[in-house]
Amino acid sequence: MESLTRPRVATVWLGGCSGCHMSLLDLDERLLDLAERMHLVYSPFMDIKQFPEHVDIALVEGAVANEDNARLLRLVRSRTAVLVAFGDCAVAGNVTALRNPLGDPMPVLARSYGTDTSRIPGVGANAGSVPPLVPKVHMLRSLVAVDYYLPGCPPPADLIFFVLSELVAGRTLNLQSRATLG
Amino acid sequence: MIADDLAAVRERERTAISLSTARIAVCSAAGCISTGGAAVKDALGAAVIAHNLSGSVRVLGTGCLGLCHAGPLMRVTRGDAEPVLFTKTTPAFAERVIAGLPSGVLPLEQRCDLQQPFFTRQHRIVTSDAGIVDSERIEDYLAAGGYTALERTLAELHPEDVVREVSLSGLRGRGGAGYPTGLKWSTVAKAAGHGTFIVCNADEGDPGAFMDRSVLEGDPHRVLEGMAIAAYAVGAEQGYIYVRGEYPLAITRLKTAIRQAERMQLLGHRILDSQFNFRIDLRIGAGAFVCGEETALIASIEGKRGMPRPRPPFPAEAGLWGRPTLINNVETYANIAPIILHGGAHYATLGTERSKGTKVFALAGRIVNTGLVEVPMGMPLGEIIFDIGGGIPDERQFKAAQTGGPSGGCIPAAHLDLPVDYEALAGIGSIMGSGGLIVMDETSCMVDVARYFMEFCRDESCGKCVPCRAGTVQMHGLLTKMTHGTATDRDLALLEQLAELTTRTSLCGLGQTAANPVRSTLRHFHDEYLAHIHDHVCPAGVCAMNGEDPR
Amino acid sequence: MSVTTLTMNGTLVSAAEGATLLAVAREHHIPIPTLCHFEGLSEVGACRLCLVEVEGSNRLQAACMTKAVEGMTVTTNSETLRSYRRQIVELLLAERNHVCAVCVANHTCELQNLAVSMGVHHVRYEPQAPQLSMDASHPRWILDHNRCVLCTRCVRVCDEIEGAHTWDLMGRGRHTLVISDLHEPWGQSESCTSCGKCVRVCPTGALFEKGTSATNKDPHFVTYLKMAREQKLWNR
Ligand SMILES: Cc1cc2nc3c(=O)[nH]c(=O)nc-3n(C[C@H](O)[C@H](O)[C@H](O)COP(=O)(O)O)c2cc1C
Ligand code: SF4
Ligand code: SF4
Ligand code: FES
């Protein structure tokens, strides 16, 4: 297939552990097969800084934990036709959202860095060093429209292959009982 | 005590009344007591002694006189003359009234026109004793004809006759659902075996409702008499009144009334020297709305956690401790004595095709005459609000009437001509409920009203079944988002879907009706929802619309 | 014993007298999802997953509590029912902190399995993320309120089978909690006999054994216990 007519695919890494992307790598030689049928335009595996225009399919891993995640997610949504919540953190918040019951991010930060705010990155005098945490971790759906959900922590490689194959072929996805949270 | 003794008490009391030159009734219901009614009554008593009028002036504390917003109310009756009603009385005013009695000159100010529609358009059956009977004196109740119905029942009627009269009256349960009372009684009467129970549901949990409260506080014997007649009809020997702990005055008056009735052999063993035994005990609720639901109420009386269980079996077959149990509302029982006295057919002449008799409403919200009214079934909503209720204050516009409390709905101006009965209200997405009627003008936001009632249901859900416990939480969250201006069309769709879910799948009436305020406002005030969602505007200017996501 | 005949999903099925619709369905391999039901325990009708349509009534009936009646026509799997069941499962998942990935009951959890079987891949409702505690005071087991679905199986098995009535509920609505005795730490409970029945009936990771990753489940053990007691036969 001519590379220009293949679907343009992106994978995005927000607030997650990158396990979903590891599972994607577990496709092993099937990656080569997929590479024939799609055109990977953006991914943590690639050396590209800017999320491109006109993306057909984006797999988004992770929940929205900081303002940078939120900004990137909105950009992805605006430039992507089919957005897939990739893995439990993106689908439901999951481990990334474990801090939500504690309320503000401060108790969580204090637990890790101590109560001396001068030692907490992104807070007070350290503002700007890392993106500030959002008050509450969001699953993707809370901020943007999501087209498909691919649950699992991480989603098994076989399932990722199935999902990518279907979407790349332009079919609508129906996972029924094939997928599970957790 | 036998019938002759009772007649003697009545005679003595009536003679005393006819010999008195004046009867002064002070409203002793909770509303007027909260504005100082007790002090007014004390002052009257002291003044009567001071002016040496003890022999000729009778002071009584009576049931709710209706105009609660203008209390403490005082009703003065002299001989056969028309009674005079004074509003906003004080102890000093009481002294003036008594001082004026010998010369026959009553104060001219603070008088209330008894010819205004608020009084003339009402039809009092349940509240007929207010202003006449002292809530704490059984003799007063007897003199007004009290316990005659029980007497007649025991002397002249078979249990089946009683059930037939009640069926004939067309009376329907006043606790909310409007189930035909006669039918319920006949089911319980037919349920096999001994050990049938009677329960009076006095848990009145709707926010703002105080119909049952005022009946219990003002005329407790009326309820006891109704229960005794019911017990005779269905063959029960033990009754319970489940009254909410927040009604201490009602509890005290009920205790007094039960003691008085027992002493006169109107309750207890061999009532009026017949073969009929019937005891009544009180059970005090602890303030859970759901305990008004009959199966939860039963669990609570049994000493268990007050949680509903699926019906069937209905309490009529298997209620308290598995025995057939008749549960009726306070107001339902209060209708029984008049039905027996005047006949079911006579009662049925009042009202509409399928809703007979009268209904007591608690008028609240943006209405001139807040208080308690009793009207014939079928009176148009607009007449209740504008003629009896005096309309909307501050020259504002009527926007909606909310009936049925957290299980009810909001009725828009287009339906002001609606005759108020069970079917008509249900037809436009509300319910009769227990009689709360909250009037709203254009300063009320319907989305916010829906949110308020959802918050109530969320907090009062017993937590047993998932759709109600968790569904009310989600619906409340979605409504809150709307009032913050952050909701989307997707949220509206979710809300509509959840409203259907909770209605159709919840275990008990609480969950099944929790979405009624949402559904009725969605139906009649859809534009208002859209304004919040699409334009981020609250037309009534009530909602914060701060764009912040509620946590 | 008389036999009742009724129609379920268009097929004629037989039922023993007094059998519930759920029992009839199970006997005939007609799947109806359940959560609060547990074989051998009393029914409470709380989860509302087993609701079915009965012809001639516009009220849905809980199959676990509705007796089969001669001539009844029952539908167990209409599109409406399936949609309601999905919503109920989603409501449960959003209600507390069901983080399957880090739960001891991952892949053995009945709630998770219900979600899978219904094709619930995500939750449309706002996760409530309540701050809830764990009770690890008992030497062998832990109660984690974050995973509790308030099915009251533990309450019933403890009361009805063990006779200890250690567990009960407190609070109402979303604040309802399973508590031991009068809300004392489980480890200090005077009524608990440490029999472990509650742990075995819990459908989720709310009650689990310390140091294990999967809960020890046996859907038939209460029935077995009851039969063994009646017949004094303890070999399995
Ligand atoms: C959540 C809920 C709360 C209720 N609260 C009351 C109440 O406070 N008082 C009452 O009489 N009925 C209440 N009911 C209705 C009762 O379950 C029952 O139908 C009623 O007491 C029967 O009496 P009736 O036939 O005289 O109306 C409530 C029902 C529900 C579902
Ligand atoms: S509908 Fe609500 S109040 Fe009724 S049983 Fe269910 S949770 Fe309890
Ligand atoms: S602890 Fe387990 S068994 Fe007990 S109510 Fe919660 S989920 Fe059910
Ligand atoms: S299994 Fe029937 S309601 Fe839960």
C-alpha cells in the first residue's frame, strides 16, 4: 500500500506507567505486519515533538494527571478522527487516579516529598520545573469525547492487534466480551 | 365505661359549653407554638382568673387553625355569634381580649376576615375539630361527637359492614399512593388467622409537609378512634402508631390521648363493655425518610434496620412479624369516624369520579397564605393557589407548583385549571403525595429545584439497592454540573437515562419516584435545562454558573 | 410435589412448586446475572441485576425473589433489561474505588466478570472516588470498603449460617458501610468466631485473606454446609 494513503496512526503517552506501550511492543513481529498497513506519525517510540495534523487513529495511554496532559489530550482530540482510550488509566483513571480519594494533590505530594514545600517540584518557588498537577485525575472521557475504549492493565497484545487491525481496515470496533478492566 | 356513661360525660360537657359566655381557642399546633402561642394561652388563662371569669370563659388549645404564617392565632366564640379570628396575637393582646369580654368589646385590630375565600372555600372534614376541640381534653372531643362513630360501630355494625362503608366512601390512602382504603381493609380482614396488626403511619417525612403532624397534635383522638374502628373491622387487637421523633408535641399529645381513652375504656380491654379488645402503642422513628415506606416501617417496628423489602408479599398478607398488617396514614384514619357517622355514600358525594372526599394540603413557598388547608378533591389547582392561598406575593408571576414532595413533580402555569385528584396529578407527571404544595414564582430555577429534591433523595436513600443508592448520587452530580454551567448534551442524555433506570428498577417507592422531580421539570421546563447547557445561563438567576466542575 | 409450567424467553419450562424464577432459569441454563444472590442464603433483592419482565405487569420483578406461577410468561434478556443491567454495573464501578488492576480479586471478581459478560468496557458515570478505609485488625483477613458492593452476603452468611451476626450495615445511602459488631475493629469483635465464611461469599475483593492475591471462592459451599448439617454427611 502506498504510504500516503495508509491510515495515519499516533500513540500518545499521558499519565500512565507506559505499560500499555510495552504491551504494544509485545506484538513483536506482528508490528511489521501492521507497519505495512498503517503509517505511524507520532509515538513515544519516535523522535517527534509536535503532535501532527490530520491523524486518523490515536491510541492514548494514561489518565490526565497534570496540565500538560490536559493540553496535549485536547490537541490530540482536535487533530484526530478516531480516538481510542488505551488501557485502564485512559479508560477509567485506574492507578493514576488512586490519589483522587485523598482530595487535593498536596497530601499526595507531601507524602512523597515531605511537607517542606520548597522541596516539592512544581509547587511554590519550584513552579515551572514540572507541569502542575491537576486537582483531580481525569479519565479521558471526562475531558474529551472518546470513540473507543480498549481496557486492560495493560491490554493484552492480542487485543491491541485486533483493535489496530480493525481500525486500520476502517471497520467499526465491537469488543463485546473480549476485553476486561484490570 | 358503657354507652350511658359516655352520654353523661358528653351531656355534662355540652352543658358547660352552653353555659359559658365565651370560648377562646388558641392554636396549639407546632406552628403557632413556635411563634409564642403557648404564652398567649397562658396569658389568657391568667387573665380569666384575674378578671374573675373562670365560670363563664373557657380557654382551649386547639388544632391548627390554618393561617400558620399569621400566628399565634386566636379564635373567640361568644354564644351563637359568629366567631372572631385574631392573628399575630401576644400575651398583652390576650389580656385586652379578656378585659373586653364583660363589656362585649373586642379589639378591632388584628382581626381576620373569616369571609375571605381562605376560610369559605375550604371544606373541613379531617380538620373540622380545629377551633372547637381542646387537643388535650378527651371531654371536648366527646362533646363534639367524638367516639360516637366507634360506639355505633361496636353496637350496630358487623366488621363487614364497616369495611363496606369505607369501600363505599371511595376513600383512598392519604399517605401518597392513593390505594383504595376499603379494598386494603377487606384484604386484611380476609387474611387468615389471629394476631392481625394495625399500624398508623405517622412518619411524615416529606420536607415541608405537616398535615399529619397537625392532625396528631390537634386532634389525636380522631386518629385513635379511626384506628379502633379499623381494628374492629379487620379483627386486630394490637395497633402501633409509628411517629417520627421530630414531633415531640405530637408524641406527648398522643400519649395523653391514649391514656385518656384507656381510662374511659375506649381503648384496651372490652371496649365500651363489648367483646372487642384493642391496644395502641407508640413507636418513635429516628428521622429516616425511608422508614415511612411501609415495609421499612415494619422492619423498624420489629427492631431491625429500617430497610424496605420487595413486595409481594404485601403487609396485608405478611407484615409485622409475618402477620397480616393494616397500614394506613394518619389522615386516612382521621377520615374514618366521619365516614361511619354520615355514611360512606355521603362521603362519596364529595370529590371527583375516582378521588373522593377532601385532602389537606400544606401550602408553602411563594404564596400569601402559607399554612394548612383542606379542600374537596377535584378543586382546580389555580383556585387552591389563588383563591384560598391568596396568590403570589410581591406582585410576582406564578411559575410552578410542586406537589408530592421529593416523589412529586412540578406543575407549570398551563395546568392551573387542573382538578386536583390522584389521576389528574399523575397524568401530568406529578403525584398527590401526602399533601405538600410548594408554590414557586419566577425567582425559582427548575433545574435547581430538581437538584434540591435529588439531594434529598440521595441523602435519604437507605442504601440497599444499587439504582437508588448510586443512581441518585450520579443524577445529583449531573444536575449540579448543570447548575454550574459545565454540563453538556451528553450529561443531559445520561440524566434522562438514569431517571428511567431508577424509576423502573429501584426496589422501593423512594427510588422509584426519586426521579419524578427531574422527569417533570424535563417535561414542562425543558427550555430551562437547555439554557443551562447550551447558553450557560440560568434564566432565573439562581444557579452559580461559575463554570467550575463540581467535585 | 406439584409442578408448574411457565414460559421463559419463548420456551416452555417446568418449575418445582415454590421455586423462584432464578432457580427455574438456572435449572434450564438460561443465564440471568446476579450479585446479591448467593445459593443457600436468604434473598434480599438488592442488586436489581436479576430483574426480568413478566407479561401482564409493567413492573420488573427480581427473579431471585419472585416465585414461578403457572402460566407465567417471562423475558429475561430483552434489550431494555440488558441496558438496565449495564447501567447498574457501571453505577457500581463508579461508586467506590474498584481499581481492578491492583485488586486482590482481579479476574476472580464477580463484579468484574459481570462487566465483561455485559460488554462494559468503560464507565460513563463520574467516578465518586470516596475516601474509604480498610480494616486489617483481624489476624487473618482484611475488609476493604473500597471494593464493597453492599451485597450483604457477608451479613447474611454470618447471621444465617454461622449464627454469629458479627456483620451488619450502618449509615444510609452512599454512606452505608458494612461494620462488625457495633462498629468496632473486626479484630476486636467479640462475636466473630473467625470461621471465614464471609470471606468465602464476598463477590469482590472487599473481604480477603491476608497474603493471598485471589479470594477463596466456592459458589456452592453454603448449600453444601446446609445439606451436610441436615443429613449429618460431611464427605464431599
Ligand atoms: C419513601 C417513602 C416514604 C413514605 N413515607 C410515608 C409517610 O411519611 N407517611 C405515610 O403515611 N406514608 C408514607 N409512605 C407510603 C407508605 O408506604 C404507605 O403506602 C402508606 O402509609 C399507606 O397508607 P395509606 O394507604 O393510608 O396511604 C411512604 C412511601 C415511600 C415509598
Ligand atoms: S429504592 Fe432506595 S430507599 Fe428503596 S430500597 Fe432501594 S436504596 Fe433503599
Ligand atoms: S464486604 Fe463483600 S460480601 Fe460483604 S457486603 Fe461488601 S461486597 Fe458484599
Ligand atoms: S440477585 Fe436478585 S436482586 Fe440481586
